[in-house]
Amino acid sequence: MPSPKRKYSGIERELIRALTQACETAKSEIVGFQWLTHEVDYERFPQSLRVIWMFDSEAHKAGSDKARMLALTQAAFEEVGISVTSIAEHVAFAVEQPARGKRGQGH
């Protein structure tokens, strides 16, 4: 039986592509937005799927258009065929900390 990661590798590739598009759109529209990443435990997919939107400061994070970012995330999920009950449960907002190594799976 294939591992969950292998089973979902096609979805992962498509999700990265869709989230990259969302990221590029947000960079041109949302002041202080820097990048986004996602995390997922494929043994609990899609419940565990979370997209993290990173900002350059608390002020920009607090003043950001969160509804727009939720809409961009929802559109990316729908493009890939991922259905969730509440998109807000799958989105987080954070402030980028000074670099201490690699950032993970940024888009």
C-alpha cells in the first residue's frame, strides 16, 4: 500500500502551483505580505491542511485584508479539488522572524 505522501503527491504539486499563484497575487495587493507556506499531515488530509500567510510586521498583519487572503486560499483549494467546511480553520497569519536557517516550504 502506498504511503499517504505518495498517494497525495499529485495533489501536493497542484496545491503548490495554486498557492504560488495566490502568493503572487497577494504580493501585488496586500501591503506587508511577504510569502506563504503550507503544512499538512496526509494521514489526516484535508483536515490537517493549513496555509500560513507571513507578514513583515505585526502592524501589517493586523491591518491586512484577511477576507481577501481567505478568498485566495479558498480559490486555490477549489482549483485543486480540496473541499473544506470552513476555510478560516485552515488559514493562519504570522510575522516573519529574522532568518535562522531555512524557512521551510515557502511559495
